[in-house]
Amino acid sequence: MKKKLLIGCISILVIALLSAAGVYYYGVCRYREVFLPGVRINGIDCSGLTPARVTQLLDGRLAGFRLEVRGRDPKDPTRNTVLGVLTPEDVSLQKVDTALYVSQVFAKQDPYRWILDYGRSAAEYSFEEFTEYDHGKLEAVVKSWDAFDRKATSEPKNAYLSDYLPEENAYRVIPDTLGTRIVARKALPAIEEAMDRLENSVDIEGTGCYNVAMVRADDAKLNKLAADLNLLLGATIRYNWYGAKFTIGAEQMHEWVSIQNGQAVLDEEAVTTFVKDAKKKYDPNGNHYVFHTSLDAEVMLKCKSGWQSDEEKEAPELIALIKEGAVTDRRPVAKSKDYVFFDGNVGDSYAEIDLTNQHMYFYYQGELVLDSDFVSGDVQTGHSTPEGIYAVTYKQTNRILRGPDYESFVYYWMPFYGGYGMHDATWRRSFGGKIYLTNGSHGCINLPKKVASEIYSYVETGYPVVVYHYPKGENPKDRIVEVQIGSGGDGADGGLAGDGTQGAEGADGQGDGTEGSQDGQTTVDGEGGENFEEEEIRGRY
């Protein structure tokens, strides 16, 4: 019984050993043809697969490969889009040496040790999968896309300086714009590199393949030009030109500023002309005005008081201010300074001296506070009182007036033009009428003492004095008289005091005895006077 049991056990053992040997042998035979369990190559599970199948699987991954090439939309450079897609068929893409590497990995495994390696952790292998493709085909396909067609793309635009912008009073740098024109030789290397790596997408934006503007928005010269122009345009000069107020601002600056040879240029000649014109227009001294007299008539007079501007000095200073872009208030450089900053504006307070009728009207704050006869310069001796618009230069009491042939004490002295002035004349018993024709003054206005005293109480330095005579035949007083006596005439052909006489050569005196020296009497009827027709008339008093 025991012997049978022993024989049975031995039989079972032999059978088991034979079975195990058979399984082992089967494994040896199998793993001579396929990979052991757990082997992975470039991420593919190779367990139980033949090298040929693994090679097929690795190479088969190219079947679904697509390389998207991205860049600027040919019609809109601000938009990124897919320019084209490359497939293996397009470029004859295929892998190289995959079977060789797989066979090398397979050769490393020992089929006799399969049972020992069975169940161990996976064996990972990787290698660089080399590909090859037709570069000529790739280039041809890429260049066939619209993105590489010159007719379908655009060149970038340079930054430039805008035209003058009135609403901003400025020039602005208009930025350069992107283009979509591609330089193929710069784009192809990036595409080929992506193909070599089997990448699914590549963006050529960063490759420098797009043409760029030659002048960019940050161009130093362009921005300097804009800054220089805007500096000049930004200058604002607010003038007070002896009472006339005006501003040189954007509109005027735009006419003076230009671009020449890439530089901001100020038309200095135009600025100089402007200053000269302003002098003619706004300098009170030397300008002509229309004055409305107390007898309701108009006479044209030249202002002979006030400051005079110096255009030769003012122009360079104005040019310098503009070049600095200054914003400032300004008065012109004075060439000559009178005793008072007189602007030629008579206003509502003034002394009105009617030489024709030898009568004065004295106004203060719009009211006639007094009027009086007087005696003016002696016409017969050539001492006619010069007409014009003046301003009182100063006033003094108890003064001795001296000249070559006289020495007179006056209580009230109010000069308004060199040695010409208003003063009392206590040596005279009568005033007005025709006295001045044969027994007039040396050019001053002789007044009764009481009148001179009252005037003295009103006037201060700068008080306007208007001296005039009426043209021959146009004395309003003559017409008034004719109407009163019922003559019905159109006006007497009365004589004009001092008409046609030579200029006065002196006055009653000024200061410590210096004798005034001024041009003679001016007329408005062209008989020995100045020609007013070519002069500009400013204001109406």
C-alpha cells in the first residue's frame, strides 16, 4: 500500500515537473519572438508584441500628425490665426531608424530569464524618434499659402507726424502700423524645426520674419520734431501794448511755425513784421485819432505824447520768448519813455483847447466843469501852438518861465509838450478873440489866473490835453452864429487861425529856462500841414 502511494506521488511530481518544464519552454520560445511583459518604449506598452509590431505602432503615430503654423492674419495684422497646416503626406514625412532601435532593445532581453523577470516593475525605454521629410515640398507648400503671397499681404507703415491739429494746437506722432508681409527665409527655419520635433503647432510671430516699419513710434528724431513744434505752438504772449490788449496764441503761432528740412522753424521775419505793424497800430505816440469836439464836430489829430516801442529790440525778445514756449504777460520794449505811460486814450477827463475859437473846455469824469477863453501862440511871430493829443507831464506852482526874450512868473504851470503848457497870465487883461494873431504867447496856453488855479486842482501827470483848430470854412461856431441871425447860409468862409503859418520855434519856457523846440502847427486841409490820408486812424473821442 505504501509502495503504491509512493509511486503515485512520484508520478504526480514527474507530471508537475514536466508541465512546469513545458510552460517554461513555452515561455522561452514565446519571448524569443515578443517583448517581455512590462516593457515600454517611448510610452508604448510593448508586452507580448513583436519588434515589428512595436515599430509599426511607433511609426503609425505619424498618421494623425498635423503641424499648424500660426501668425498674423494676412488681412488684419492685429489678429493671430492659423496660416496653414502641414501633414505627413504634404512633405513625405516618415520616421528613420525606429526598427533599429526597437531591435536593439529587444536584443537586450534574455528569453531564458523570462520567468525571473515576470512580475517585475516595467522596463522603460525611450529614444529620439528621427524623421525625415522633403524640405523642398515643405517650402513649396508653405509659400503657397496666402500669408506668403505679396498680393494678399501688406507692408508695415512708418510712424509719421500728423498735420497741424487745430483742436489740439499741436502736432502728434502717428504710430507705425504692423504689416503682414513675411520674409520666407526667416520663417521657414522655425517651421522646419517644429516639423523635426513633431510639434503640433508653431507660431512664427516671434521669429522676426515680418517686415517692420523703418520709422517707429519711438523714433527719437520724429518725437523731437513734434516736441520742438509743440513748444513753439504752445507759446502764448498776452500783450498790453500801451493800453491795447491782444494775445499772440495758437492761431498766430501756427502761421509762423513750419517744418523745413526736418526741423521746426519759426518764421522770424514774420515775427519782426508783426512787431513793426503792432508799433504802427498800437503806439499812441505818432498815431492819428478822430476827436469829437464840444461844438459837435470831428477833427483828426496826431498823438504826440506817450511811449514809443522799440521794434528793433522787441522783435528779438518776442522771438526768444516764442522759442522758449513762454506763456506770459508782456509790454513792448520802450524806445522813448514819456513822463507818463499814456496810451492815447483821451477818455472822459481831458482839457479841450479850441485854437480856432480860442476857447477851452475842461472835462472831468464826463462832466464839463469849466470853460474859458485863452490866448495861444502868436501866429505873426511864428509861435503858433502845435495841435495834437498830449498828456500833462507834471505840474508846478510859482514858476519862472524863461526864454530868449522873456522871463515870466506864473502861479500855475502845467506843461504837456516839451516847453508848451497851460499857465496863468496875470499880465493880460483880456483873453480870446483874435489876440493870438498879433499878440499871442510864445506857444503856451495863457489862462486867467482863476481858471488856471481851478484847472490845476484837477489835473495830474498824464491828464489828456487835446489841442486843435478847425479846417478853413468848417468852424462850427460860425455856422451856429449864421443860424442865430437867420442868414440861412451854409457856413461862413471864416479865416482859420494860423492857417499856413510856419512851425513854432519855441514856447514860454520849461523848467529852468530851456526853450521848447517843436514842429509847427499842423493843419488838416493840406495847407502847410501833415498829410493824414495815409495814416491809420485809431479811435474816436
